[in-house]
Amino acid sequence: MGLIINKYCSITPHKVCVDGLKIFDINDQQSLEKSLVQTYRNLELEYPKFFKMDNLSKLAILASECLLKNTELYKIADKGNVALVLSNASSSLVTDSNYHLTIDDPKNYFPSPSLFVYTLPNITIGEICIKHKIYGENIFFVSEHPDASALYVYVNELFERTNTEYCIAGWVECNVNTYEAFLLLVGKGSNGDTFDVKTIDNLYNTK
Amino acid sequence: MKVVYNITDNIISSLGFTTDENMASISQGRSGIELHTDEFCIPEYFQASLVAHEKLDDYFRRFADVSRYTFFERMIILSVYEAASRTNVDLSSPETLFIISTTKGNVYLLDPEHTHEFDIERVNLWSSANEIASFFKNQNTPVVVSQACISGVSAILAAKMYLESGEYKHVVVTGGDMLSKFIVSGFQSFKALSPHRCKPFDALRDGLSLGEGAATIILGIDNEDYLPSDSISIKAGATSNDANHISGPSRTGEGLYRAIMNTMKGDDASGLAFINAHGTATVYNDEMEAIALSRAGLEHVPVTSLKGYIGHTLGAAGLIETIISSHSLLNGQLINCLGFTSLGVSKNIQVITEPRRFEADECLKMVSGFGGCNAVVLLKKYS
């Protein structure tokens, strides 16, 4: 039995898609913050912590919700065998810059702990794990572009050598101009798209 | 059976620019943590372990152009260069992969004081990683792991995966972090820094001491029967999230407990000579680690923290402390927990107070970090 892609989803400021099908449009004439909130409302999510998060973590929470909703995993209380492998290009750079504004001016020096805590890209993993009670293997990679072959090798080994039964893997990128999430739910099985480099690239490019 | 093993390593810290210099300083009980009152234009003073910048540049100048690389990159390049000088591993080979561990890389370039120094693109971790890999003429896209304070151990575990996949013969796991206004002010805003030199697991501990540094481990893979004598292998490891809080350690040590159990996979602890804990000396971290060790049935295993020597070196911590643990396994000598006097956690863990000999051939290295992440690696000595 090989690895398959059970489900995948993508979120941009324009639209949200699940398994390649658009589930709704988003008004792209608004700020990134507002379009994330619109996505939250459209997904009928009730999770007040969402509003405390920076844009990158908001995006990660929305994408994980799209991916896991209506799956058998969603109902399992303790997800000890679910791994998370996320990546992006900008790390937490938007929040890093916002945090820096609180320390730039010596006359107005008030370093903000609530911003500082979001100046790490793996906070996205923490937020997803808290929301869905996920305790499996986790790692955050930074690469200039989504790197399907690096992802493929790593995820394959996770299934091969750890307790991993499912893996949430993909790309959660947020910069000053735009954002983009693309997540896969990888599992063991034979009914579904094969988890390989070509398929990952295809799904990403046609999302 | 094929095993992943350490071919050579290097540590750059306040205590020296080679692994041997660092080991020698530690065996003499030296700490690199000092009081800094006028550093980085930060109004409050702080304790930290800083790398000697001018001395590092003197070394760097012997083989490369100082002006082309940021200090973060210079530390890492020197570290890889020094490690590689003692092996014949071809760093430029397509079968060699670079994995770079860091939390904040060149974030200091966001400071208006420094923005003009380099192309601002260099603030991206992938861009900085490309510069490092290119210096060694490596053509593979470097893998960057950025996972708060567990980055170093996560990078080692990722290297093990990439080697076991058969895609690469060697992995250069390197990484580091430099201190800056950004990092120091952030930890101050959390009230996480101690006004004193940090005291891991102690009753009077009141926060961490920051540190900067870089480290490199060049890993290979071979049949266990063919390993060079006195090799350290990366036997096993695991990561797990607390799924509890993004900035506070779990009160039950959940993620760390699971990472330990998934690493030990039912092995008993009789082979463990010691545990090298994260031991940051914050009230909650050290208590969380004690709880996780107790739940895992490891209260009786000698435990130490290296933070009193070199501070918390962030993205370098997992690498530096794994290397020091490896050399401790090789020389058979426990390292005492500098700064510790009397037990200040709720479980009866055995904190090491004097350097004594041991016979066992395995140890655990644990790390935990913001985002609720935890990682554990099991090292084994092959004689």
C-alpha cells in the first residue's frame, strides 16, 4: 500500500478551493485582513482565538479547517499519529517588520510581547495543533518556492520510519501583498491521487 | 543495519571556535555569559553569551571576504569550514545536502540602523541559506529548518531522514543565530531574561540567559559494522507538539513526554548515561521538563543543562548541545549543570552537580520551544 492524497485545499485572497473545486469566491478588492475574516465567516468557523492571531497563523488555521472538516480525522479527539510538515518563503517576515516598528524609535520604545510571539513561522504549527489536538511529528521548512521533491522525500520517510498515519503537508505563505495556502492530507491507501512529486506539482499549479 | 553517524563537528560560541575549545572551557567550568549594559541600543541591561566578533572576523578573513557576508552567515561559514577541514567529505558533491537551522537568520537587517548594509532580500532565510551553500559550491537547494528553539534537533532528525531515504551520502547540518536588538528586546518583553547568570533547575532560577553561536555536524550513513571506532550515531528521535499553548510550556509536559516515548520506542533506560535537557532556567520550562521526565520513568537518569555555560543559543542550541553531548559520551565524563545548587522542580530528577565518569553508551538530548514544539534525539556511541 502506497501513499495517497486524501484531500487537498488552497486559499488565496480571491478564492477557496477544496479538491480543485471552488467552494467560494472572496472579494479581492479588500485588505488581506478583511479577506481572511471573510474566509473565516464563510467557513462558519467559531474560534475566537482566531482574531488574536497574525495573518500567517490565521491563514494556517483557515487552511487546516478546510482540509480537515468533514473528514474522519476531524472527530478523533487525540491525533497522536498526525504529522504536520509546513513550509513557506517569507517565514514570519510581515510580523517581524511589525514587531520591529515597536522598537525602532528610542523615544517610543515599547517591544510588544503579543507581536513577538508571532515572529516564528512554526507558531502556525502550534496553532493548528491546538485547534485540532494534533501531537504527531512536526517541522517547518523555509524555501524560496514550494519544493515538491524535498517535501515528498521527507513525508515519505515520516510514514516509513515514524508512527505517522496521516500527514498534513504543504505551503502557508503570507507577505505584505498577498497570501497563499496549499495543504495536502496524505495518508496510506490505494484509492486516490498517488502522493508523488508530479502529482503535488500538478495539483499546486492547477489549484 | 545502516546507521547515521557524526563524521565531524564544530561549535562557534563565546567559549571558542572549535568543538575542542568549547569542551575544554566547559570542563574547566567556564561560563561565557556576561553582563551587557550598552549593547544593541537596548535601554535595559542583560546577561548574554556573545561571540567575539573581531576575533571571528580575523579567522574569517584568512579564507573569505568579510564584507560579503552578514555576521550570522560568517559564523555559519566559519563553522562549516572548520568542520570540513578535518574530513575529506566533498561539500560540493550533488550527493551532499546542506540543512540550515535558524530561528531569525538576518532579521537584524530590518533595523533601520543596518538595513543599508546588504540587499534586503538577505533577510529571507532561503536567500541567506543560498549564500552559505554557494560559498561551499554546493548546487543542491539548501533545506532551511526554522522551528523556534527546537530547530537544531529538528534539523538533525531531518538530516537522518534525508540520509535514510538514500538520496544523499552526506548531510551538512549547520545553523546558528546572532543576537540583535530584535531578539533581546523580544525576550525582555516576555520578562523571560534573568538579571543574573541563568540557574537551570535551581530553586532560585528566574529566567534564561541568551546566547549566540553556530554549529555544524557533518553526517554520513554506513553499515554499523563499518563505522570508524568511537563514532556517535543518531540512533532515533521524535518531535511532538503540546497542542496546548503557543508561548507557555505545557503543565503536563505532554509534547515532550510523547517525543521521549516515541524516541525510546519501548527501550528501557538502562543504556542511558545521561539526559541533556533544554534547561533554559525559566520557571515553567524546567518544571515542564521535570514532569515529562517523571512521566517517562526517567527521574533516576542524571540530567544536565548547558545553558549556564553558553546561554540559550536559539537556532544553534539543538546543534551545539547535541555535539557537546556526543563528546561527553565519547570521553565518558558527565558535565555538571553550571548554575544549579538546589533542586527547584516538583519531581526528584537527578541534576548533575559534579563531573564524574560513566560507562553507558547512550544519551538523550531534549529541546522545547515557542509554538509548543518539542524534539528529542537519542545518541549512541559505537566503540
